[in-house]
Amino acid sequence: MHLVVIGLVLFISVILQATVLPHLQIFGIKPDLVSLVVVAFALFRGRYQGAAVGISGGLMIDFLRGDFLGLSALSKGIVGFLLGTMEERVFNDDFIIPVVTAFAGTLADQLLFLILGDAFGLDYPVWPGIFAIALPTALYTAMLMPLFYNRLYGLNRRLIKVSWEVRRKLF
């Protein structure tokens, strides 16, 4: 059940990122909605599920983009794992923490993507990309986090509640 719901959230975020968000560009920069979902679920569910959500979302983006399969999956998976280590140390109902982690997580994802792309010979300009793409994307994504975080938090709480109810009925 959890996998299906989280997979559906990822799929919807990829579709929105590919269709709607290009129309919401500011100076050629659009937010990274998939990173936003990865950051949120890494904070909610920990490092392993954060990595799984990151890899899954990254693969969906890679299939959509079609240039280097696995590059987004690797960068988002690493970010999901690293941010998931903060699960027990973060109060999920705080307002500032999700915004700061969305900025840091998106920035780390963009930097990893640029560095790994350059390392694999894809001719991604790392230094210009930091200032022209990574920082503005991270800032834009962090600004959108308050709009999505409470909904994702509520969804996660419902998933936990359903999980406990199913376990109680089985045992």
C-alpha cells in the first residue's frame, strides 16, 4: 500500500514537473518537485525509504529526460539517504526545518547531478551550473516547500495509521 501511494505521488510530481512547472519558470529556472518529494519522505521515513524514493523518482526523471539513465536516480538516491539520516532528529511538524532541508537537499542533488554528469563525460559545466542552475533551483524549490509539506505530512500520517490498523487486524 505504501509503495503504491508513494509511487503515485512520485509519478504525479514527475508529470507536473514535465508539464506544468515549465510554465512557472522564473528567469529560466523551474523548481524541482521530485526533489521536494524526496526530501519530505526522507524526513518522514528515514534513510532507506528516502533512498528508495530518491532512486525511484530519479529513474522516472531519467526515463523522461532520456539522456543518461541513472544519473538523476543516483543523485536523488544519495540525497534521500543522507537526509533520511535526520529522520529521528527532526520535528516533522516544524515549519523552518522542511524549508531549509528542501534548499540543502535540492542544492546537493543539483550539485551531484552536475558533478557526476561531468565525471561521466556529459559536458555539464559544473562551476557555471552552480550559480546559474543549482542555487536558483534550490531556492525556488525551498520556497515551494510550505505549499506541499503539510499535504505530504498528512499523507504520511494516514499511511502510518492505515499500516497500524492493518497490523492490528492481522495479529
